[in-house]
Amino acid sequence: MNIVLAIIILLGYTIALCIKGGGVPSSLSASVFELPKGQRWIWTVVLYAVCFCVLVPFWWHGVSFLDKVSENTQFLAFIAIAALAFVGAAPLVADKTDLAYKVHCVAAVVCAVCSQLVLVFNQPWLLFCWFPFVVAFVYMWAAHFAWRTKTFWAEMVCFGSTFIFCLI
């Protein structure tokens, strides 16, 4: 149930911001700039809530992300969740020279890599979730089309494949 709650929280935020912003942002992190300045804390709360939901087993359905992975890969799952928390802690990434930008980018890459390594070692067939993204990316590259939302869709594949893993 906690994984379902994490999905609802993330999807609710994403859909609301896509509607409010009039389309898909270049990345999920860029969506924070769609929020009014006084409400940008919502981004951090959303990511922390997702981290909490996937990390802590709730009493009515005691399964967490860490419970779903093998003992040998639990550290990767934990690092992925911790990195996601760092992404939430450093949301304002407009200034590329700022330390927060560097923390945000490193944490985002660590989160993505670790979450996908968990899949490689536990349910490698879930990597097929990447197939539509790779096909679209190759098509856009071959057509010399500027695909400004590729980061957003890569983030969605990472979240989606990880959530599917947690639900099965």
C-alpha cells in the first residue's frame, strides 16, 4: 500500500504541474519553477513523501523497497532512496555554477543508476520498460529533432520501472 501511495503522490504532483504548466517540463526537477515562489517547498515535500513511502513499511501492508530486493542489493536500494532525498533537498537548479545544482545533478544520476542496478540484479526483465524511450530517442536523434523533454521521460521510466518492481 505504501508503494501505491508513493505512486499517487508522484503522479498527482506530476499531472498537476503538467496541466498547470501547459505541457511536459524538460525534467521533473524543472517543474519546481512552475510553482509560485512561495510554494516551491512542495517539490521537497513530494520527494520526501515518496522516499518515506518506499523506504518505510506501513503497518497495514509491511513491504518496502528494501524488502523487495535481495540482501546483496539492499545497499543500492538505500542509496537510490537517499539520493532521491538529496534531489528533493536541492530543487532550485537554475544557476549551473551553484553547489546546489551540482548536488542535485550528482544525486539524480546516482538515484537513477542505483535504482536501475537494483532492477538489473533482481528483475532484469523490467529493463524492457526502457524500450519505448530508447526507440523514441533514436528516432528523434536520427531525425535531428530537439527533444527537450527526454530527461523528463527518462525520469518517468526510472520511477515507473522501480514502482513496477515494488508492486510485483
